[in-house]
Amino acid sequence: MAADDFRARVLEHLVRIYPDEDNDEVCAQLLDALSITEPDPVDSHRNHWDETDVVVITYGDTIVSENETPLSVLGDFLQRELHDRTTTVHILPFFPYSSDDGFAVIDYSSVNEALGDWQDLQAIAKEFGVMADVVINHMSSRGRWFENYKQNRDPGSDYFVEASPDADLSAVVRPRTSPLLAPVETVDGLKHVWCTFSHDQVDMNFANPKVLIEFARIIRQYLEYGIRWFRLDAVAFLWKEVGTPCIHLPQTHELIKLLRLLIETQAPDAVIVTETNVPNRENLTYFGNGNEAHVIYNFSLPPLIIHTLISGDCRHLKTWQMSMPPAQQGTAYLNFIASHDGIGVRPAEGLMTPDETARMIETMERFGGHVTYRDIDGVQQKPYEINIALIDALAGTSAGGPDDLRYERFICAHTIMLALEGIPAFYIHSLLATPNDHERLENTGRLRSINRHQWDAAALESALADPRSLHARVFNEIRRCIDIRRRHPAFHPNATQYTLHFGNAIFGFWRQSMRREQSIFALHNVTSQPQTVSLSELNLIATESWTELIRNTDIHHLHGELTLRAYECAWLTNLQAEP
């Protein structure tokens, strides 16, 4: 790409975002911030992933050991246990912070000393792709920029969003119940700053292009340390205009397009991931026309899979899957069932009835979970997320208490996730079958702590070494299923997918590899009772040999029947890869 053409593209975005600014100067500062001098052409429709890609999500200190930095302990664990099964690790905010387990960043440019240092991060980045959070919507009230804001000095004096408490803010979409505005004493008197999430997380003012330039410098530093996956945290709330919902505004989408253009020009292998925990139709808009996020989270998947498995009915999961547009080349879904946050309720809006959502919440509470609420128009409150460890969320069904099928139900959930179109992402506590941490919740007073257990490295090693423990059984079986997935091109994140119809007890779909040489029929019994599938309904081609991958057995009678035990899964293929 010629330098003049690239600069013209940058200016197009800037003019839409900042129509009243000197955008020639803003453009020059942006290019300097990212050290872009001679831009190379970028193929925006190239996939940065294939069927071998698997993401692990973890905090830097999920596993700890005396006399070692947590990041080095994490690196050792990944290298020893997951090296051939994981391609990318999302290390949740590893910066100095003041609250929200890292998402109130004090200093974007340094690593929290309690975790390690940049060398520890670089060591992990040499073996795995690293996804880092760009906590772009807000920063800590204890950060240097905000301290400068209160003293009316630069940098920072104009980096934060102010609003009058008399303004009509009733249209603003809220993810929390705390007051939107926080009063702050400054050298110029009392002011009120915008706080979407908490009063310790003050929203950045992206209407000021200097803020964008600051984040360009931050991203350049991350690139220099080997980071290639960038998760734009809470990006949907980035732009504020009083009188609007202040979510998904056009300037927000334009900023993402601009950031993608800048980042992938500097690093053609970079991947932009948007974190937008919102209803499904809104979430899909962050693909743009293949020019915004490379990857978006499938936020509707966790509540739908949990509802399916505790109800024994996959009707809503099928309906949702049929409505999902295939991700075009160069874009992909990130499939996950659990994360460091709770199970989002908003992404299920319009996909489940209110009664079904209420019943799911009631079931999760019976299994030891809690519910976080969000504010509606300053008067009403609605459920926002369910806080629970996934192994406990699937402990039983909505018809009763915990039962003896927890393990089978849990493996079924992850087998479905591994087979679906998209890139699978495992929260480390799901890999380890970590249960609810009620003690941690009690100690912190924060509901999300229930699913943020901290393992002692020796205790974890002992648990995984015991083949009878639930931790080892889950860990070993999920790794085995990952091994199977990685050998089969029909599981490419962009391979064709069609929904199959075997009633509401069997969740089934067909995947076909991009070169059409392989088909896989993925069948999953979502009930606690055996289910039988007539193979003639699959129309398996008689001239080909068929194998069931999970059991590793040949299919000899194409017009026979396949019986799936409670929560059992089957992947039938015409192309068995070499082990």
C-alpha cells in the first residue's frame, strides 16, 4: 500500500470521528505513535487461525508457587501441560491496578510486580500467542492521568468524560447499578466524571484525539513485547453523547476500524478481539464489513448451552445456531462457555423466554451461584450475569438438585463448543474443573470471585496426578478431545456448518472442510436419558468409510442405529486423520 493511500484511509476515519479537528496533525501523531513509516499491504480476508487453534483464558496468578513469579509458574504449566494443545493464551490484565481484579488499570505500560515483569511475558510469547487486554474504556481513579486531571495539568487534564448531574442521562445503557456520575474535587472545584462500571473506573474521553494517540503508544509497546492479540475491553461504551444510549455509537465503530487499520499495518499477524457483552444482534455488528474486529465473542453461547443441558432441550440452541451468519474469511467467532466474568444474561435476551431465564437463574442459585444486576432507567434492576463456576453450574438439572452426571454433562458442553464453527476458548478453571470458591467470595465481597480461585501449584499438580479426581478426569478428557479436533480440517473455524434436526434431545450439526474433502456429523445427547439416532437420516455416502472419532470406532452399518448414553457425543467422519 502506498504511503499516500494509507494516509488517506486513516484520514477518512479521522474525519468521521473528529470532523472539527486538524486531522492532518492527528494523523501524523498517530502514525508516529505506532512508528508507521512505510505501510505494507494487508490482506484483510486472510484467516489467522485454523483447526489447531485453541485459546486458554487465565489470570496471571491463577497458579502460584513460593519463590517464583506467578507468570513464570503459568508459563511452566502451559509449556508442560498444554504446549501441543493451546496456541494462544489470554492473560487477563497484568498491569498495576486498584480494583476489579485488574480492570481498573493504574499504569498501562508496566507489569504488576506481584506477577512478574515484561521478560516473563516475553517468555510466554515465544511459545504461545498472547492476548492482552487493552482496557480502553476507562482507567483507575488512582492512575497518573486522573491525578493530573484533578490538578488540571497534562497529560490528563482533558482525558476524562465530564457531565452535569442535571443532565438527562436516562437513555444511557448501564451494565451496573452504581451511580453513573462520580463527584470529584479538583483544583477548579467540584466536577462530575462518567463511570460506566464503578467510581474507581473513570471513563476515558475519546472525543479528545489525544486519548486515542496515547492508546496508540500503549499498543505499540505491547507489539514490541510480542503481543499480537488485542482484546478491546468494554469497547461498546467508548463514545459518549448525552441524550443517546452511549453504547454502539457510530464513532465507536469508526474508532475500531481505525485501530484495526493501524495495528494490522504495523503487525499483519495481529488480531483484534472486541469484548461486547450485549444481545446477539448488537454483538454481530462488531464484525463490520470484515473491517472491524477480526474476532468477536459468542456471548450467547454460555447461557444457551447451560439452559440446554439443565433443561434437556436444545430447541433454543438450534434456533440461535441457524440464525448465526457464517463468519466471512478473515473473521471468526470466539466460542466460550465460561470466563473470568459470570454467565451473561443479556446475550440471551430474545433467545430465551423470561420464564426460562428466571428458571435458569433459580437453578444456578440452587447450585451455589449468585446474580449480579444492572440498572434500568435509574429505577428498575434486571439480572446482568450469573456468578458461578461452570462445573457447579452443570451439577444437575433444573428438575432437581446435583446428580451423578456432572462429569458427563460438563464434557458434553465442551465437546459441543469444540465442534462449533469458531475458535474454542477455555477458561482455565473449566479445564481444571475448579468448583465454586465461596471462601474467596466471602473474603473479597465480590460475586465474581466465586469463579476466580487461586491454585497452589503443588496442590494442582497433585490433583491432576490423581486419575480418580474430577480435576484429572476433566482435564485429560478435554485435552483428548482437543487432540481430535486439531487433526481434522472440518473443524476449521471457518468451515461450513449446517444444523441437523433430530428433535430437541439431540443437538446435531454438519461441518465440511473448506476444501470439501472432509465431512463431520457432530451429534450430542443433551439429556440424562439414552437417545438413538438412525444413521440413514444422516445420508452417509456408502462409497466412503466412516469413523466415529470420539470412541475411535468404525461405522460398518450405514443404515443402522447409533445409541448415545446420557450426555454422550459422537463425531462421525469420512476422513480419519493420522494419530
